[in-house]
Amino acid sequence: MFRKRSARSRRSWVIEQWDAVGLNNLFTNTLEKEKKMKQERVNIFYVVCMALIIGILPVSSYAATANEINASVNASLDRFVKQVKGAKEFLDAAKGVLIIPGVIQGGFVAGAEYGEGALRIGGKTVGYYNIVAGSLGYQIGAQKKDIILVFMDNEVLKKFRTSENWKAGVDAEVTLVNVGADESLNTKEFKQPIVGFVFGQKGLMAGATIEGSKFTKLKK
């Protein structure tokens, strides 16, 4: 048998329930505020990074025309094929290849990266993209590098092309490759859907990362 609550105990029970609901709402609102503040800090960070890098670069370097991008992409592919054994055969077997030549990395306390390139399928350009990335830590000056993403899977390539702001490591994992001077891409077996390469004038760069880099389609 259930005991009948007195009017006073019922009021106490109702107050306890309201307090519980209030605490839950307060906890939920606090989490939402913290999430919003974190996103705002991330947005500010990217704005600061882009302001830094735009201050370092001349206007002509980040406002390239389609013809200029294609010329830079061709030069980047030529360097890649000359520097990496088996690169041509590897690229020919790809479903699509994104080439971002001359990516500028620079800054001071906050670093930033920016570059523009093209996505090619079957050797033909099907779209233009930029890369934006930021990092924290002491750094000074600027350096250039080329980034190539090789798509080995049609579904992953399709998702990339239909995404507005595709982020490496979030929307898909990118496996960066660093082959030795005596190694060839033909001797390696790649099962990953996206294989990436970061290289400069002296060849592939060891220890490079593009985790968190954002790729956005451009109108050219």
C-alpha cells in the first residue's frame, strides 16, 4: 500500500523536482555556452591566422586565375614525378588527384597556411580548391610546399566533391607517405582511400601533417 502524501510533503516533492529540472537546464545551458565560446575562439583564431598570412603574402599570390593555377599545378606534378619513383603510374591509377602547389606556411606565434590548386580526374581539371590551416606555437617567417591528395576510392572522391568545407582528419583520414630515395611507389601497397604527399624543392617532407586542414571549392 502506498502512503498518502501530506500537502506539505507534496509541496516539498514538487520543489525538489523543480530544483532538479533547474539544475539540469543550468548544466545544459552551461555546456552549450562553453561549446559556443569554443567555436568562437576557433573562428577568431582562423581570422587571426588568415590576417597574418595575408599580411605576409602579396595580393597576386592568393588571387590566382584559373590559368595561373593550372600552370602551377602542371609544374608541381612535373616535380613530383621527377622526385618520386613510380609517381606517374601511381597517379594514373588514381580516381582523382588534388594538387595544391606553393602552399605558403607562415606566421609568428600563430601560424597559418594558404594555397590554391585544382582537382583533376583523368588528367583534366574539374574544380579549383583552396587550403586553409592554422597552428599554434613559436614560428617565424614563411616557407612553401606542395600538397597532393590522391583519391583511390570513388565514394570518398564523391564526398569530397560534394562537401562545402572538407576537413582532413574529420571528413576522411589522409595517409601521408614519405618514401625513401631508393624506394618506389610501385613497391608499396596502398589500401587507404586517400594518400597524401607533402613536398618541397628538396623532395618529400618528413613529419609533415595536414590534419585539420580545410579544403574549400573556389569559383574560377
